[in-house]
Amino acid sequence: MSTSATFSLVSRSRKGTSTDMDGNFVRQENETADLNDEAVALIRRALDGWDDTYGAGNMSCAIYDTAWVSLVAKSVAGERQWLFPECFHYLLRTQADDGSWGNDKNSQVDGIVNTAASLLALQRHVKEPLNILSVSRDELVRRIDNATASLRSQLAVWHVATTTHVGFEIIVPALLKYLQEEDPLLGF
């Protein structure tokens, strides 16, 4: 069937929408122009987020992630060592005076998961310092005590019903379980 014959078979239906003989919707020229404008606008918005270093995607640095990375260990020349000690040192530098890592009133669950994951890293590093010897055991124990007090305080005022973060109902209990496995006396 020729192009002109195809267009002659298009019938007008309600409110300017066109269909072909099989009932499929067919775009008119003005609809195609609108679609083109929308596509150009979408591409422009996508390119507005382009970063020369990170490309089209980005992710904010989270203490939660840094804490987990600080726990990666590996055997090197037959000796086990922490693979990313700079992550552990970052946790030490960013612990707040109240013992937390982000006690944020606007996002209670962020403060809880960041503090819990960082506390877990402290607990595991104090038990097994490996290649991180620049921090004394006493200093780590003091930090653990402060973080534990902060986490308890955050959990006590947490409004669980207002939490909208995906996965918190899995992450928070798992972190508390891991913390109690490290120190059964914690009892959250």
C-alpha cells in the first residue's frame, strides 16, 4: 500500500485523535512536533546533570557505605589486613561530639543507620586492629561507648511510622543484630 493510500485510510475519531484501519492510534503532524519538543527537552535535562568526572549519574557519599567499605579485609603475603584503612580513618574524623555520624532531625533513620554501621566498624576494628595501629584501643573503646549512647538515644526518639526510606525495615534490624553479635551486652 502506498503512503498516500495509507493516509487516506486514516479516519478521524473523537477530539482529533486519529486511528488507522486496525484501530491503532496515529500521530498527527502537530502531535509529532510536540513529541519532538518533549524529546529535546528531556535530553537537555539529562545533559544538565552531566559531570565531567562522574558522567550522567551521581551518588552522594554516605557514612553508611564508608563504614562497610572500612570492613573489607584481605590476606596479603599471608597476613590479613584491612584493605581500605582510609575509610576507617574517615569514620574517626567525622564522628560527632555526641558520638553519632549524622544525628539529623530531618532524617532520623539516616542518623541511625550511619551511626549503627560506623559503630559496627569500630567494634570490629577494636577486636581486630590488623594494619590500623595509629589509634589506641582505649580511644576506640571511648568512641564505641559514645556511639553506643548516641545510637540508643536516636532509637529512643525515632518515629518509625514517619520513616519513608526504602529498606529501613530490613537494614536497621540487621545492623542491630550485627552489633549485638559483636557485643551481646548491648541489648537494643
